[in-house]
Amino acid sequence: MRREELPGLIAALIVLVFRLSLIYVRLQVKSKRAGRKFRRHLIHGGMRRELADRLVEDYRGAASLRKLVSQLGGNGIPFLR
């Protein structure tokens, strides 16, 4: 890679990180909404609130970036070491 290509690469990476951040925030919002709806239906179906809350936490945890990164290995993301 030549030195004059570096600013373009950096700009592209910034745009990529920004877009990925927006996608992640949208995922979190959808997960939260779906979790509330899921909990409401579980309780309406006769499940105890404590159990419904635990299941919803597990559901929301599936969309957790921190949990995803920890599952990649004990040291996190390999290319950031």
C-alpha cells in the first residue's frame, strides 16, 4: 500500500465503523422491544414473572456484543491482540 492511499483507507474504515455502530444500536432496540413483547406473552400465557424475566434476560443476552466477543475466545477478538 502506498502512503497516498492511507487517507482514503482511514476514511473508509471510519464510515464502516459508524455504519456497524448504527446497525448494532438498531439490533439492541429491536431486541429490547422483542424482549418486552416476549415477556408480556409469557406472563399472559401463565408463566411466573420471575421465570419470564429470566428467559427475557437470556434472550436479550444473545444480542450482547460483550457476550459475543467473549465467546470468540478468552482473549477477545483475535486481530486486536
